[in-house]
Amino acid sequence: RIKGDLLTMLEGENRFASLSRADPEHAKKLRGQLGDTINRRMHKMRRSSMDEFELLDELKKLVGEQTGEKITILYASETGNTADLAKYLAYEMKRRDVRTVTMPYDD
């Protein structure tokens, strides 16, 4: 993954530097295409890593709809009592059409 500026990274590459000196217009065109390809690929990877509800929220934002409520329930339990309580609370929230994510606090 390229974390910095694409142009800065490419300027350090010998082949691109030599292309920039020989044909600056072609180098500019290739740099633009590479930037577009990287952005599309990162967007695709980000979307494929989403679960169904996150993807639904993302699509709703694109069309201008409001996203629904989402609650994260964290619990810490040695005996399992709070885990059971968290699962029960998640069940009650889902019954009321509120999306929930339940996970242990140490994750």
C-alpha cells in the first residue's frame, strides 16, 4: 500500500524518472492511470471487507438516505453471566429493528 504521495514514490523509481525526462506527457498520463487504478482497487477492497450492514450503510450514503441505528454491545465476563446478558440485550435490540454487534471487550 502506498501511504504517501504517489508522485513522490514514483520520482524515487529510476525507470519512471527516466521516462519523465524522456517523455513528460506520457509519464503524466501513466501516473494518472496508476493513481486511478490504485484508488479503484482500494475502494473495491474496502467494500469487500465490509459486512452486509456496513455495505448497506455505505450504499445508503451514496444515494443520500439516512442510515439506521447501530449499537455495539461490549461485555467482559469470567463466568459468562454478562455474555449471556449481552446476547439477550442484542436479541431485544434486533427485535426492535436496531442493528447490534456484540463482542467481548478484550477483542
